[in-house]
Amino acid sequence: MTIHKSLRIKSGANKVRNVLKREERLAILAKEGRWEEGKSVYGLPKTKTGVTLKKKK
């Protein structure tokens, strides 16, 4: 059984997620200079994920 065309997600891979994996958070923190190699990976500070703007129809 297949999914109807109207129910398929067209841009599923492009969606901005609210929660990042630990590796992704470490990469962002390292880029910002807020984390150095060798520090504990537990208790990481929060990071901004990105904002998506609604397109005008």
C-alpha cells in the first residue's frame, strides 16, 4: 500500500529540527569558541538551532 501524494512530505530533509544531536551541538560550540577539545561532553550549554521564516503565498 502506498501513501497518497497529498500526504507525502516533500522537503523532509530540509526541515530545521528543534533538538540537535550531541555531535552537532559540539560542532556549533566549537565554531563559536565555547568548547575546547578534551572537555566533558555532559552538561553542554544550550545552542541556537536556526530560525525558519514563513514564505508568503
